Amino acid sequence: MTYTLADLPMFGGLDDGRLRGLEALARRRRYPAGQVLCTEGDPAEHLIVLLDGRVKAGRVSAEGREVVLAVESAPVAFDKTALLVDGPHRATRSALTAVEVAYLPRSTVLELVAAEPSVAARLLRTLAATVRDLDERLTDAAVRDVPSRVATWLVRRCAGGRVPLHAGQAGLGAEIGATRVSVNRALRGFERRGLIEIRAGEVIVVDPQALARLATIPAPAP
């Protein structure tokens, strides 16, 4: 499904005239899977809005290994903080599927934030939610064991029973602060207990209630 700028939370509520003005200034592009949309360290000169498809955000470790930070689906805008503070992109974002994106000039976005209090308020709520999510992930990594974190990750995404692993088990591990090996061990344990089925590129949640109970179990004391 291809979204429009109006579907982005920070632009919700703008009148049709404002939205048409944004659409006129946006540069739209379609890219195949594998295309790099922005590179870590490059100047954030545009707000990049994902209108269709999925993208992974990653960084390169000191050892040269890619660490997947997140997998994001449309509609979403990238690196809003970098845009506000005139900083660089904090991660390299690559298309996992064919994508459509819109590039809005930084000056246009900043002028809109200054002129429309509703946009500024929605942007603050979006940034606050991002900080809260990061805080939860850091807390989980510090106080909960890997099976509990994997269970939580699955429960949050299993509304339809099927949970795609767009970046594989390594990507799941990167999102929750665990290695691919420990994630695989946890998933195999869940499968032996009849809670899930592991398939190529996805996990089928068979018993979401039992998985939810596991997700609330704190890590044992050392």
C-alpha cells in the first residue's frame, strides 16, 4: 500500500492547501530492494518519508559488522532529530523491499514546524514515543533474559499470528540487544514447547497467551 504525506502522524490535521504545498515541494522516488536511502554520517538535508515498503536502519561496528537497529514500515519519517538540530544521519537505511520515498527539504519542514503549532506538537509526541521505546529496549536488555525479550518482541507483532523476520534472526537480536545464536536458542525452545513454529523468514505464533506470560517473566537474579 502506498501512503501519502497526509498519513504521516506529524502532518495529520493539516488543511488541504498545506498538504498540496508539501506535495508540490516533495521529490518522490521509487527504489528496488537493496537501495541505500541514506548513509550514517551524511548531512540530513531532507526529511525522508517512507510511503511504501520496508527499510532497515543499521550501523557498522568497530569490527566492520553491520548491526541492525530497527526495521521500519511505511508510513514513517526518518531522522527527525537530526533534521531539527542540523546533524548527520545517525544510521544507514537500506530498502528491504521495493520502496517509494518522498524527500522534503529541511528548510520546508522547519518553516512548517514554526508556522503550525499542531505540527510541532505532533512532532514532539513522536520524538517522545521514540525516546520511550529506546528506554524500554535499554531496560529490557539490562534486566530481562533473552527468552523473555524475544517473547515480548513476538507478542508485540503477532496480531495476525504471523510474524515476518524481515532482517532475519540476526536483525531480531540486534533490535533487542542479543546475539543471533541466543535468539535462535530461545526460538527453538519456544518451538519445542509448542508456542511457535519457525518457518523460512517468519515465525508463526501458535499460543500467544502462553508467549505473553513468558514475556512478563523477569530475568532470574544472578
